[in-house]
Amino acid sequence: MAERNIIGLGGGSTEAETRRLLAYAVGLARKPEPRVCVVPTAVRDDADLVLSVYGLLPENARPSFLPFFPWPPRDLRGFALDQDVIFVSGGNTANMLAIWRVHGFDQILREAWEAGIVLTGWSAGMICWFEAGITDSFGPQLEGMRDGLGFLAGSACPHYDGEELRRPVYTKLVADGFPAGVAADDGVGLHYVGTDLAEVVSVREGARAYRVDAAGEEPLPARLLG
């Protein structure tokens, strides 16, 4: 089995910092001209979002995007497995997962992961890889969702310092029995090799990641990217 990499990004901060996070994630493909596929399902294939991500990728990347509206490509599996990196945008996580499952893309993503294709993304594109996560998919309020892809155990929370309610809602959910997990500030990346957290990286001084369980939160050491 190839090395399996997932890089969950807590969220963007400045454009320059986001470029550094994406350069780190794309660099894990270890290709001179990595093929990077943007999957914007969570924002209904929004063209502006796709173009903005293209502009943030490293110059050596060969970008493409995977549409699901009005329908996905005929050879969805072949298209996905021809990539080096698959980047999932933020947006409505629950809607995104439902669409993926209708078309069997959830299983294709698992196959891609096991084949060594780097999986990454921020916000919805962070929590989707876990069993559970905190989301605003069902309205402006934040809720726990236990319907992730389950490649990684436990739960996840992005935007831990970027949105006022993320930290208190997530810690209360976990204290009340929601699966324990990890939280990431904006500007932070969580690099999993296989199913183990191998490294936390940050592009901003003071931005952190945390393990969160019923007893509280524990800061994780992070490497500041230059």
C-alpha cells in the first residue's frame, strides 16, 4: 500500500499564509508538476472559488476541477485517480457528502487515498475525512455531525480561533459525549500519515492545534512554516 496522506487545514488566513499552507500540502505529492484537482462541491461548483484556489496554488501545480453539477464526468473514478492531490473546498459539508455518496465518490476517495494521492482541504475539506465534525451545514448555528467519511477516527473542528463560537460549542459537544478529536486554528495544518497525526504545521505565530476530549483541550506542538 502506498503512503497515505491527509492534510486537514483549519482555514485560510491571509493570502500569503494560505499560499504557504497549500505549498506544504501540495509538496507532499513529491512531484515536479503535481496534478491538483479542486473539488468545490460544498459551494455548488462555484467558479470564483475554483479560480481563487487556482491562484493560490504553487506555480508548478497543474490544476483542474471536478464538477458535480449538473453531473460529474462520465469517468469519475479515472479522473480522480489521475490526480496527485485532491483539494476539497469549504462550504456545506452535509450537502457535499450526500452528493458524493449518490455518485460513489466517497469510495473513490478512499481508493485515491490508499493509492497515495494526497487528500487535503479546509473547513468542510478538513472535517469530511473524520468520523464526525462540527458544522454549520444545517443553519447558521453550529452542530455536531457524525456522518463523515471516517478515514480518520474521532471528530474535528476547523476555525478554532477564527469564529467566536467554534471553541465553546465544540468543547461543550465533546464534554457532553460527542467523539473526542482535534481542533485547528486558522492557518494550521494537520498532517496525517495513514491514520496517525504525524505533524502539525502553522503559518502564523501563535496559531495552534489541540486535542480535545471530555476533560478539556491539550495544545499540540506545531512547526512554523517559513
